[in-house]
Amino acid sequence: EKGGYDYFMLKEIAEQPKAVADTLLGRIDGSGSLRLDEVRIPAGALREIDKVVIVACGTAFHAGMIAKYAIEHWTRLPCEVELASEFRYRDPILDAQTLVIAISQSGETMDTLMALRHAREQGSRVLAICNTNGSTIPRESDAVLYTHAGPEVAVASTKAFLTQLVACYLVALYLGQVRGTKWGDEIRAVIRDLSSIAGAVDRVLGTMEPVRELARTLASKKTVLFLGRHVGYPVALEGALKLKELAYMHAEGFAAGELKHGPIALIEEDLPVVVVVPSPRGRSVLHDKIVSNIQEIRARGARTIVIAEEGDEEVVPYADHLIRIPATPTLLQPLVATVPLQVFACELATARGNEVDQPRNLAKSVTVE
Ligand code: F6R
């Protein structure tokens, strides 16, 4: 049932192009507009929404962090994202004009369930993004957009994360479409880009051997740091979470701009630091900033592992190891940038002799608060 792979995790990583394509399937019509019939919240109500709040845990929370960038950009609605376990304890401001999005692979995570119950008690509408048909979270929500990743067996989430991202982009673009923002042309262009993104994920998977080799050389390290900016920041957090879960290593993700406010003190000779570099096109300020961050940490001895778009030559002199990903629109980059980090963590876990599919102390669905 592992389809020839040693671990479910490897199988699930390999299934990502299909999972992404399946999650898009039937949701884009012939004219290039979104059709999300499952989102049964009437268009009129969606036009009245004045705030979006996303609740989730772990990897799903990282998907939510990325969704915030997309939702705010394409809809101009304020969007908050909060750990489900913190949410209801701070008396959050919620009303009928708040759209709450609960993201959960299993649909059974108790923290997320309690957060959505709290939101519904305050009169908010709840849209679930979920991978498990008929599970509790979608049953208790006003509407559900299912991710079509197929069953995810490995405890560490991979293909579910990518499909959560796709679902979040769809919701963001759909809200933009329904509410009619000035980004109409961009929204149509991104819908086109999404249609070809599964191919880009597939291309990344074809180039992972050097990443595996690199991971094996780092098996005896104690710490790995991850840096990113903008949507690369949640990708960095996700890379660090995968490494903690699977390799039991100390791993931390930082917003690259925060380096000088403290974390740079951690940099020492030969410390591996993975940097997720945004596209050099368009948002070039962001790119310039991260290039100088890479220079700063390298000057202090870090061993830089740079994930950068094909054709980005500026990073080459500062990369001890360079991992190439296909060029994508900035907001979609997490769909390709996360894949090498999954492979990296999986290979490190294997090299350290850990149980890949069933890491110690973890359960696939966390049904206690
Ligand atoms: C990470 C991981 C966990 C889950 C989290 C939420 O690899 O698997 O962090 O993402 O427990 O689970 P769901 O999405 O089922 O609510």
C-alpha cells in the first residue's frame, strides 16, 4: 500500500502534483472564473463580510498564515490568523460580518473545533477547509471546501498542506471575484497560473537528489535555522516544523527581517541556515533585502542553503548550496518552495534512523485540547 516507496511520507510527497491538480479540478470554469458551489454562503453575505479570521493548528496554521497574504492582497479585507488553541481564550472580536475559516486536514482537531464553535456562538459564519469527508469540523461549519489530497497516512503533513494552500488561494480569489476588487485582471491571471502549478510541483520533485545528498551530510548537526520573508516566512516555519517532527532536531524559522533583532546571535561557524528567497521579479525590494540577509549570516560563518527561483543569479555568490525552484507568482511560491523542505526533513530523519511515518510522541489527529 506504500506503492513501492519505503514510507508513506515519500509516497505522499510524490503524490503532490496530483493532489494539487485534484483540488483545482472542477473549480475553474471554461471562462477562467472560479465556481465554488460548495461555498454555500450566499454571494450577498460574502459581500457583507468585513473581516476574515483564520484558525488552525500546526501545518494547517502555516497554510493560514500564507492565506492571509493572499486574502488581504486580493480582497482588501483585513485578515487575522490565529492558533486555534489560543483563539477563544482572548475574547476575540467576532460578529455576523466576520468570516471564520477553519483549516484542518483531519477535521477532528479539538483545538480547531472549539475555536469554530466559539465563532459560531458569536454569530460568525464558518467555512471549513478540510481533507476528510464527513468529519466533525466540516459537519459543524456553515460550508466546507474539501481539499482532495486523498488519505494522508504519514503523521507529518505534506500533500494535505499543499492542497490547503490551493484551497486558501481559491477562497481568496473567489472572495475577490464575488466582491469585485480592482485586482480583477490579476485574479484572472493567477487563476491561469494556478492551472499550471501542478506541473511546477512535479518539476521540483524531479530535482530533489542533491537535496537528499545534502540532508545526509547534515545528519549529525544539532540545529538548523530557516529564514524567509513575506510568504516565505510561513514556509520557513513549516520547514522548521517538519525538521523538529521528523529529525528531532532543534529547528527554528524566522522572518528574515527579525534577524538583527536577536536571532543573528545564534549564527556560528558552519551552522546550516535555509533561506527561502522570493522572486527577483516584481517585488524586487523584498528580494534585495533577503540577499543582504544572506550576506550578513554568511559573513558570520553560516552555511547557507538557498532556495531560489530558476534564473535568480544574484544569490549564487552567497549560496553554499543552491536549491532551484520554478518561477511562480510571488503569492504562489510556497507551493513549490515547501517541497524541498519536506524532502530535506524526510531524508534527515532517515539518516538519523528515525521512524519517518510515525515520529515519537505524535499522533495523526489530535482530538484532545
Ligand atoms: C505537522 C502536522 C500537525 C498538524 C496539526 C493540525 O506535520 O501534521 O502540525 O498539521 O496537528 O492537524 P489538522 O490539519 O488535522 O487539524
